[in-house]
Amino acid sequence: MRRLALAIFSSTLAIALMVPTGGAGAARGLAPAAPRPTGIVSGPTGALVAVPRVLSCLSVPEVRPANYLMSCADANASWKNVRWASWGRKTALGTGGLYQNDCQPNCVSGHFHTYPAKVVLSEVTETKKYGPLYSKATFSYSVNGKHESETFGLAT
């Protein structure tokens, strides 16, 4: 009896492993989750090439993050709700919000503000562990009608 049960279980498992599924959600009638960007794209010749990514505070490389903390030590600057118009091998261009502490009178007592901004990621650095990473973010925004530009170094 045990051999029969084991044979039935083994056959059922083998069939289940061969049947393609659309992910865990497909069995419940849900659409499968969109694949996460990997940083690998097809180049002009069809060859796969690595595109630069940004390195999170948890050392996770990310492609096109909508939200990103730039100052890991004190959390005084980040970008929020960025929509990326392009993400290339040399630069990435997006629009969203620069979220920043004004540090007035000091950073502990300061207030956070969100400025609508354009962001350019640039200066790709090749790393052994993560491959190419953007190392600079430049924001263009206005404060009380005055144009501002600010550049931040990114984790590499």
C-alpha cells in the first residue's frame, strides 16, 4: 500500500512539475507579477549588455527605482515618485520629487521639503561585485521661482 501511495505521489509531482504555470497568482486567476528589471538588455547587435544600476542602502542594485534614498547615514535626501524617460548605458533621465531636509537651523531640527525636479543620473562606475553603477545624481528644480541645481554622489 505504501509503495502504491508513493508511486501515485511521485507521478503526480512529476506531472505538476512539467505543467507550465503563470506564477502563484495564475492559479487564483490573478495576472502574474511584472518581471523586475534586471539590468541586462539587448544591445544594438542583439548581444546582451549590462546597463548601469543604482545601489540601494541595503546593497541591492536597482534599475529605474521610483523611490531611492541617497543619504543612507542620515536619510536627509532622497528621490520620490520618479518616472524614468530613459535609462541608458551612460545616463538616465527622469522627473519626480527631490525630498530633502533643509537642515535649518540644523539637520536634527530641520524640515523636509519635496521639490518637483528633473534628475539626471551619470558617471557610470564599473564595479567587480555589481557591474556598472551610476555614481552621480543631478537635480534641477525651483525654489520660490529661483532655479537650483544640486548634485549628489551615489553609493558604489
